[in-house]
Amino acid sequence: ALENSARGFADLDLTPRQAAAVWELHARGPLSQRELGDAIGMDAPNVHGLVSRLLKRGVVARARDNEDPRRKRVSLTR
């Protein structure tokens, strides 16, 4: 299944985990990195790396949460 998923996401130039993150952000709106990790089944260090890679590609933006400045919110870009 993982191999089939990877082939399906190749046209989008996304790994299956990156695609899962993008879909969660699309469906639920901006999420904290912890919420995103919980939604796609990844631990904090791995989510940080995944988000960093998507940031470099301009797929997502990361900003401090207005309610809790220690928390970072991730959102999709256009």
C-alpha cells in the first residue's frame, strides 16, 4: 500500500506523509505542529522536519499562535 501511495503522490512531488499533512491542513485549517503530528501519526521531531521541508517549498507557512506564543501554527499557502 505504501508503494502504491508513493507512486500516486509522485506527480505532486510529495511523499505520502507530506500529502497527509497537506490534506489535514486543507480539511481542518491551520493546526499547531502537535495537532498536525497527532492527526497524521508522527512524533514532534519528525513533524518539525516535515514542516521545514514543506516550508522550503512554499507549500505551508508557520507562525506563532496568537493565544500561546510558544506554539507554532502551520497553514497552507496558496
